[in-house]
Amino acid sequence: MNDAGKPAMGLDEWEDFLKERYPEPASAAEPFRATNPDKKKEEFRNYEANARPSVREFYRLNHHHQSYGFVQEKRKEFLSLNRRQMSIWEALEYLNTLVDDSDPDTDLSQLDHLLQTAEQIRNDGHPRWFIAAGLIHDLGKILCLYGEPQWAVVGDTFPVGCAWSDKIVFHEFFQDNPDRNESKYQEKLGVYGQNCGLDAVCMSWGHDEYLYNVVKDYLPEEALYMIRYHSFYPAHRDGEYDYLMKDHDREMFKWVRAFNPYDLYTKSHQRPDLKKLRPFYDDLIGEYFPPTIRW
């Protein structure tokens, strides 16, 4: 999964790094700001300089391998959805077998963290489909249980087949990406048309795109945007790639930005009471999903 002798990143380290780059507002007097396109490049790079070696190695591998051709191969490999047939609860329980040994400060499971996200959304009075999206948004991480390396499961996502935004963290690691030698892929629009719409854009491969394809027939479009683009930080937090978006994408990204604080800032050390919560989430899952889904 990584070069011999290089540090391996823990499952939660990428999210910890995100929270360092995009800290939670200190108080209600300092409201959450979705994007900051005026952020100084030097300020942005400070996060890179202070990153753990394991995080740097993760991004090196991600930026080296996530080429246009690589993404096409992964889409063919996984989007036939022929790996398993599971209910949403079975998928949650399956993901729960994924253990992060790198985080000794918590014994909370993957399911605990997803329930924390969903419960905060629920407590804030959002629609039921919003709660459902919060509950399942990381289920695509079962790719790790299929044997995929972490750099092909998590990480900031970005379009492939066109020039990389300089707001993508650790941009210098793209120097070893095979697409560096493809002149078409180094153009601003690359293989795409101006304002072609994100649905026509091929994103780097990971848990977001995989889960979107698993559940795209079952949830409202707003929820699907949250799931598909919640790791697209260069766009929803740094204002990049607007030239690939249609007006409809921009409208839907209001929901991606509304979801982002719940994705980053809802983890705590308090374990949710699954026995108490289970009836509500059984009903919620039954409202949106069939008994079994192809994965």
C-alpha cells in the first residue's frame, strides 16, 4: 500500500489533517465560512509543512497514482456493483469491522461516528433525507475491506483529465503523475467543455464516487451531491473549478457546504446508544432503501 519503510496513514489522520486546514469556528460569533478563495497560498502551504510524515506519504501516493487512466480502470472494476448484496444495516456492520489501530485515544467504531454525524443533523432539524445522507456518507470506505489502499479510498477529490488546481493540497506531488506527460490533461479544461457540468466530469477515485453509484437510485439529488462531492474540498471550500460547473451544480453545492461541518466536526468520545436509536434509523432506512442493494 505504500513504499517499503514509508509510514502508513491511519484511517482518521486524513480527517484530522482536514480539521487543521479548515478549523471549526470558535464560536457563534465566528460563523462557518464555506469557501475562502482569498486564502494566501503561503498560509495554505503551512499546513503541508506541519503535516505528519504519514499524511505526506498518503498524499504523495494519491497524487502519483490518481491519473485519468487509473480512474477509468477503477470505475470498470467496481461500478458494475457485483461485489456483494447487502442491506444498509449490513453494510454499516460490515464497515464496522474496519478498525483504526492508529487512534488509541478512542474506542469508538465506524458506526458510532456515522451515528454521531446523523444525530447532530437530526438534532438540528434537517430533513430526513439529510439525516439519511449523514448516516451513510462514509459507507464507501468498505473499499478498504475489498483490499483497496487508503489513497484510493479517502483523500481530497479533484477532477482528472484536466489541469490540477494549485489549491489542491501537496500540489507538488503531481509531478510524478502519468498525466503530467499528457498535454491535453494539462490544459485548464482538458477533455471537458466550459461549464459542462460536474456529472460529465471524471473525479479522482474514492469512497465518494463509489457510494454515489451504489445509492444514486434511492436518495434525493441534494443528498446525492453531498455524498458524491463531500471530499471535493478544492471546490466547496476553496472555490476552485467553477468553470466546469453549471448553474445547477452551484445551486446543489449549497447542500454540500451545509453538510461539510457535520462531516468534519461531529466526532466526540461519547458513544451513541444504538439500542435506543435503532428503531428511528430502521424506519429511516426503510423509507429510502430497498431490503438489499448491490455493492
